Amino acid sequence: MSFDVEKVRADFPILHQEINGKPLVYLDNGATTQKPEAVIEAISHYYRYDNSNVHRGAHTLSDRSTAAFESARETVRQFLNAQFSEEVIWTKGTTEGINLVAFSWGLSNLKPGDQVLVSEMEHHANIVPWQMVCEKTGAQLQAIPVTEDGDVDLEKYRAMLSDAVKFVSIGHVSNALGTVNPVREIISAAHEIGALTLVDGAQAVAHWAVDVQELDCDFYAFSGHKLYGPTGIGVLYGKRALLNDMTPFMGGGEMIETVSFAKTTYNKLPYKFEPGTPNIAGAIGLATAMNYLNTFDRDDVVAHENDVLGYALKRASEYEGLRLVGRAKHRAGVLSFLIDGTHPHDVGTLLDQQGVAVRTGNHCAMPIMEHYGVPGTVRASFAMYNSRADVDALFAALDKVKMFLL
Ligand code: 7TS
């Protein structure tokens, strides 16, 4: 394996600082990843030299902005192996992408008696928009049960599939448990009964190369900021024929062809779904993050991350008083746990005092926390720049937390 984690770390300026007098150990990548120098530089360069609005001005800066913005879209198309660049819709993140599909497709197509399926381990972003649209349409939202280990129960899922099911929306990787869901299988079973599918890829895209044509998902949503890119930018991929049939989610400039008080007609894809001035610097920053990732052999990144997570799981299994929440075999990026006799928030605060950044709480996934009967967990989540040394630092810091709290 030709993956040099120290070389990668050197690309991320934020990692090289002390927090509370200790070297920063950043293990909150599920919330957001840090940005490489190349991304910071691309955003700064854009504002320094090229800033202008897109698709509008009759001047050089506007041409440059538009070219960079549309070239970023093409970078995303290649990154996802989408067939057409107009299948790439800029959003502000995963949340907006899922809302776009739920409201645009759902409001026009769902009716009383229809069902939408999501799993019990979804992030609130893949529950609440569907709930809102089901309330408006009279459709029903159903949760696919999760096994004790934290896998989608495929047998129960198959049993739930009927003619009433019109849409299945599923996370690729659970942010609360780290489970990698068998989305290919889930999608093809949904298609067999004629239901459409959306994959929430927020926690997947940074870890391995996603191919939307191979998955055959109808929609795929993710956020730039969990992929070494900036906040405020994300992508919704959708199959062109479906997007063409959908009505706009929000109205305004850019998404129209002609406007009159008698009738407004809409722009073609992808602009139909992109009203208002977009996050141009964000799109450029995200494309730069993708280009950065593409400088690596993605299989090397996967192997490195599996090594670090495997090591963390081994240390966790040997650690006295540690209870893992979620024991799926196929997992990525996340170690969710409790320390007997302590509250997750106290553990988080004491870890921070030692320079270790984790997230604590319900991780915006309250239903799965309830499933396990816990109010929340401590979550260490890993990115390509984390190493076994970070895992050792986490457990050394946990030793001190235990001494203090128990
Ligand atoms: N879906 C999943 C699976 C997520 O993990 C998140 C964010 C979202 C959707 C929403 O993404 P956003 O970029 O639109 O906010 N998850 C987390 C987390 O685990 N900690 O902070 C944010």
C-alpha cells in the first residue's frame, strides 16, 4: 500500500495546532471533515481573482466564474460516474437534496394509501422531510427495522415491499452506527416493485468511490463539507428522465425560461432546480476537494481507513467498561460507544480538555438511539488523515476520563 498518512496530514493546515495545550486529535469527521490546502487556496483564488455572478454578466470575470462553476459540475459528474452533467444539481447539502426530492417528487406523486420507506437508523434529514410530505399527501412513512447488530433487516424489508410502496430512501452509511448498508440490494428490490430510491450518501462519499450508474439509484444526495470540501455546498444526483418530469422545488431567478403574470415557464435541467445566485466558490471548492481525492488511489484510501477503524474496533473490544453501539460487520468511519457509569457529554468535554475532538449526543438520529435505549453515544469518526496514533491518543485520553469520572 502506497498510502503515506503523514504526507496527507501535511496537506491539512488545521490539524497542526494544540488544543488545550495538547496536540489536536480530530475525530469528528462525521460532523465535518477538515479542508486540504488546495481547497482553501482554490476558494481564496476565486474571490481574489475571478469573483462574479454566473450565467449573467457580459464580461470576462462572469465568463470565468461561469466556466469554473460549470467545470466543477463536470468534475462531480465524473466523480459519481453520472451519465449527464445536467443530472448534477447543486444544493447546499444533503439536507436540501433530500428535501428537494421529498417536496418536488413527493408532493406531486404521493397519495393516501401510498407508503415511503426509510430505515430506523436514518439521520433526521432522511426522516423529517418525508414525514412532512406524508402529512400533506396522506401517504404513510414506515421504518425498516434494524437488527440488534445495527444492520437493516433485509428479510423484514422484503416483507414490507408491496404495491403501496412508492419510494425507498436509505442511508449509504449510518452516521450514528457506521453501518454500511447493502444499498445495491435495497435498490434493486425496490425497483422490482416499481418504487423509486434515494441514497443519502452524506457519510459514504469521502470513504470510497461511489458509482451512481452501478448502484442504479434514482437519486443520490451528499454534502461537500463531509468530503474535504466547503460547507454550504452539496449535490443532488437524479436520473435525467425523473428530474425532467419533476416540478421546481423553489422559485426565483435562473430557474425560469420566461416569466409573465399569465404563465411562467421553467428553465431546462439542471437550472430548473437552482434558483438564485448559487454558491459558486463552494462548487469550485468542492470540485477541488474531489480532484484532491482523485490524486490518491481510492482503494489505498479505503485500505488505510479500514486499517485504522479495524484497529479502533479491536482496542474498543478490549477496553474495560466500553460498550459499542452498533456492531455491523460492514462498517465505515464511525466508532459509537458508551463508557459504563458515565454520561457521553462528560466524556466528550473531558476528551476535549486533552485535545481529542469527538461528537456526543444523539447524532440527529433519535429513533436509532431509542432502539438501543440510550440517550446518545460518544462518537469518534475517522477520515483519511487519521492514523493508529490517533486511536491510541483517544484511548489514552479515555483512561484519564475514567480516572476522573469513576
Ligand atoms: N445524512 C447523514 C447520514 C448525515 O450524517 C448528515 C449529517 C446529514 C444527512 C445532513 O447533512 P448536512 O450536511 O445537510 O447537515 N451528519 C452529521 C453528523 O453526524 N454530525 O453532524 C452532522
